[in-house]
Amino acid sequence: MKFAILGSGRGSNAEAILRAWRAGGLGPAAPVALFSDNADAPILRLGESFGVPSALIDPGPFRTKLDPAAEERFATAVRSAGADWVVLAGFMRVLKRGFLEAFPDRIINLHPSLLPAFKGLHAIRQAWDAGVRVTGCTVHLVSREVDGGAILDQAAVRVEDNDSLESLEVKVHAAEHALLPSVIGRLAEGRLRPLERRTAR
Ligand code: GAR
């Protein structure tokens, strides 16, 4: 399972994947490239430290999605890197049909809530504002419904009385850093099989 990582920001999840890979924790899965839509994304510097090629790709004129030409640029870059899977680790643009059809059921996304609760942006804040006592993170297949594809796995995080939004964010991110590499490793080893509505473990 060769995969490309796409990210827009801090890159802490990309780093967790690369660390797990370096430690031999991804089984037969290997990251072969890192791509970003954001020239300032620290994710681009990670490639150098881990010996994985990284590149900025022009995302086109829109802020929250890629236009068809940009989708083609991303798809071509992923294919040229030799990847057949795509891992979205904090990639903050909605992917449309052109990109999804290039890698059918081979794109996974990380989301910082227990889906289907709190889809969309600022999911940790949404959960905090709603006053839930349990939230967490989800890794799912990407489908045309935003944050709506088949759930691969989830990790729960309790909201304690002494938590703040900031401490909750730290806890959700820590859960993400464990969950995403674990899902990639299990997918590669055939221990997670996405089904229509439910993932076989
Ligand atoms: C993560 O919390 C991820 O779940 C979230 O962006 C953050 C990226 O952090 N993704 C989304 O909200 C996607 N809708 P990172 O750049 O440090 O990995």
C-alpha cells in the first residue's frame, strides 16, 4: 500500500504517520509523497526530515475546494509518485468527483469528532460548544458527501469537568496521532475491510 499524504496545515498527523512508518509500525504501508495546497504548511518541511518527497501544488482560484484543473494536478502528482492510496491529514479542501473518481475507495480522511456528529469545520469547538461529555476522532473513506463516507475506525475522548477547549483539543489531537497510523497499518495488512455501511475488523 503506497500512499500520498495531503495536508494544509501544522502537519502533526502527517508527522505521526511518518514516525510510525520509520518505527516499522505501518506494516506493508509506505508513504511515498507529501503534497500541500499551502506554501506555508510545515507539512512540506517534514518530507525532508523523513526522506519523503514533498511538493506544493497550486490549488487554483477557490478557497475551500479545488477546481477541476487543480484536481487533475493533484491526481497526476499522486499517480506520478507511485501512490495508489491517498491519506488526507488535515487537508482543508473539499474533494470533488474528478479527484474521487481517480482513486475510488482509496482516499481516507481524518476528522476531529465522532462522526456523524459535528461534520465540517471547527469540529472540536462544535463538540465543546454542544457540551458533549464524549467526543473523539474518526478515520473514514472519502465519498461525495462531506465527512460522510464509510467509517473505518474511531477513538473516543472524554470531556472532563476540568477541561477547557484548549485541553480538549490537545486530547483529541493525541487520539488522532494514534488512530490514523493504526488505521493505515491495519488497512495495509487487510485487517480492516471497508464494507458498504460498516467496516469489518
Ligand atoms: C486535525 O485535527 C484533523 O482532524 C483536522 O485538521 C487537523 C490537522 O492537524 N481535519 C479536519 O478538520 C478535516 N475536516 P495537523 O495539520 O496537525 O495534522
